[in-house]
Amino acid sequence: MERKVRVRFAPSPTGPLHIGGVRTALYNYLFARQHGGDMILRIEDTDSQRFVPGAEDYINEALAWLGIGIDEGVREGGNYGPYKQSERRDIYRDHVRMLLDAGKAYIAFDTPAELEAARAATPNFQYDASTRMSMRNSLSMPADEVKALIDGGEKYVVRFKIEPGRDVEVNDLLRGKVTINSSILDDKVLYKSADDLPTYHLANIVDDHLMEVTHVIRGEEWLPSAPLHVLLYEAFGWADTMPSFVHLPLLLKPDGKGKLSKRDGDRLGFPVFPLEWHDPKSGEISSGYRERGYLPQAVVNFLALLGWNPGDDTEIMSMDELIEKFSFDHCSRSGAKFDFEKGKWFNHKYLQEMSDEELAQMYKPVLKEHGVDPSAWTDEYITRVVGLVKGRINFVGDLWDQSKFFFVEPEEYEEKSVRKRWNAEMPAIMGELIEVLKGLEDFSSKAAEPVVLGWIADKGYHLGNVMNAFRLTVVGECKGPHMFDITELLGCDETVRRIQLGIDRLG
Ligand code: GLU
């Protein structure tokens, strides 16, 4: 019987979600949506030592910001809960018992010091079929002794009893069949009596089974655990509902070799987290894509293409298009270089798709940050400003640099241009220009431009020098949109006032 596709994203709340984890969540989501399946968010918090307060909220907020919808989870509820592992202790305890009763697991009492001694005595020591009988466990000790120790409150762990010499097959949709020999695996700890909690491996498998997960899509770093997971599925007798595995390739440093790390981001100046993260212990703040001015659609599009392509060179794709086109057939098996410049390009593209009205609303807080009260201007004015400069921006924050002169007069004049364009005759010429502009009945770009250019030609002035000096007085530097579009928006009075100010200041 065809099973309904069910996938899970299963982060451990040990800190902010790394951008690689976000990509894993995204691929799970795309796959689930494409197949009309369910997307589960499971919080894997069985390692109390590494628990970080705020991390779970962070994960929820980041996924919501990116539009990665969750069907079942701690917040969403669902028929397979609880969705937080620390609330599923009873379930794990029962399952540990099932393995013990079936003789597929055993109890071990070895203390850290004893394990240390075994490691020191035997090179490459591994707790497995070849060594377990020389250790202190329920296989090597008489049953009454084991019982007495447990009754006496002695701490123990439960280990998985791995049969050596078996070929274990992992079916990975990206990599094909990966076969490893069970002899290289150690008898992994599944449960610790000290905190009455399972380890990652047991909890992960039990939950994947009980939550009826059909596809385990996760980072490549979990590939070495997969044979053990296959063996656990078999030990429980669940082999016929074994999920398919997909181990996604790593995100790599933009330069050099190796896995993308937070240090690379710090070194090269880009975030590796979706949202800004305030570390509750150190107080350190790590930058996030959201706070850097990225649009979530741009981040999603950018991440989707880090390790996957649609089979042609289409680059701009909405979430719906990604859902339609996504396929593991076009996922790469090798790591994807993290190209931060490309991320900026995506943001640029998505900003261009937005309407000037929307961008104007997003610009308002930026104006405020720079001490400009946006309510002093009409929405129409801000919208028209945005329309003139948006082609030059990668982020909403860039709007300020490109358009501040629409809101504040120049504080200074770019030195190089002053040297090049402002000569002894310029104050007089600018004085004449003021008269020409004042004489205009229609101050629109279309009407003003031929009149001013005509005046320059009649006088035989140098076109470049005059226009640049004009721009210098109004903008403060020799860049920006078309000059007469600027003056049309500023209006005659403000334009004239600025030219006069330039004359007075530059002399
Ligand atoms: N809790 C693991 C993690 O943090 C889950 C790995 C898996 O998806 O199986 O990545």
C-alpha cells in the first residue's frame, strides 16, 4: 500500500538554527508539499547538557519568517504527539524494555573510569562483540548480580547488541545503496538510567516509526548513523516501514575547503543564521538574514539552489514553483559552495519585483533611523523617490545612500568632483542657472531639460562641467538618477535654494 508522504525536520534546540539546517527544513517542506504529504517539526531535546533556552522559539520564528509551513508540531499539535522528545520518556522507556526483552540490547555498568582503562589497554578499543564479554554488563555477569546492582540504584546504560559480520544496506535516494559491514559499528548507548532519557539514536528511530515518517531528509553529517538506524528498525521488527533516506551534501565555505562555519561568516561579513541571535550565556549577538534586510523569498530561493537545480538554468522561483519543480534527481551529491554574492543578487532581484508603494513603506523605518521623519513627506513623494533609485539597491537599507538627498540637503560636497568641476566662473554660471530655472513655468523633467540644455548651448558653456556643478550643489556628489527627475521631485524652490547654498559654501 502506498503510504502518505510524511517527513520531519528534527532540530535539537542547542542554539540558533544554522543556514544549512534551514536548507534541510526547506527541502523537507518542498518534498512534503509536492507530494501532498505532512511536514512534522520534532524537537529533539534529549541532550539536556546542550539545551539552550530560546532556541526552540528561534526555530519556530525562523521557519515562520521563511514561509516553511509546519503541519504537526509542538505549536501546531497533531495526532502523533507529543512532538518534543523530553515529553516522550515513557514511550522510550517502553521501547528500551522491548529491545531488552528480545535480547537485542543489554544493560552495561561500566563507569567512565573503566571505559577509559579499557581504551588505554586496547588500541582502537570499541565496545562491540569482540570486547563486550570482558566488560561489566548483563551479558558477561550473572543475572542475580545484575539485578542486585540495579536494585541498589547503580547507574547503568542500555547498549544495542550489534551482530558482527553483517552487510547493512542504507537506501539513500541521492547516493543509491550504501553498504557497510556491521563489524565496524560499536554497541551504541541507547538509554541512560542517570537521567532516564534515551540517546539521540533510539529516540530518533522510535519517533520516526511512531510518527510514520516515510522519508528521512537530513544533513550528510548523519550518514554515518544511518546503518545503526537501519539495524534498529530491524531489531524492532519494523523493517517493512523503513523510511527512505536522503543525506544532503554539506554547505561549503565560499573560499577554500570544508564546511561553512559561523567563523566564515564573521570573516567574510555575511550571516550564517536566518534571524539575529542573542546568545543567552555569552550575550554575543550574531547577525541574521532578516535583520540584514533580506526578503524571506530571496533567502528561500537562494537556499533552494544550494545543492539543487530545476534541470535548466531558471534561477528566480517562487515557493510554489520550487514545490512544483523540486526533485532529488537534480540534487547534487557533492557539497555546495556558499556563494554569498549570489545571495545579494537574489535579494536585488526580489526587491525589483516589489511595487514602489511596498518598498516605500519598507523605507520609512530606515528614514526614521537616519533622523528623517517620514510623515513630513507624502507617500507619493517617497514612492516616487524609491522608483527612481531602486534599480541600484540590493537591500532596503541601501535606499538611504541612494536617495538621502531627496530628504536632506547636502552636508558636504564630494571633494574630487569639486576640484574637477567647480572653477572660478561657476558661481556666476550657477547664478544664471537659478534665473533660468525660476523662469520655467513647467518644472517637470520633460519641460525643464530642453530649456536648461538650450541655455548651456546658447552660452557655449561646457555641458559636462555645468551639469555636474549643478548636480554637485543639489546632490552633494556626482551620482544619482537623471538630474531633471531629481529637480522635478525636489521642486523649483528647493532646487534653487540648494544651488544658492552651493554657491555660498563653495565660493
Ligand atoms: N536532532 C538531529 C539534529 O539536530 C536530527 C538528525 C536527523 O534528522 O535525524 O540534526
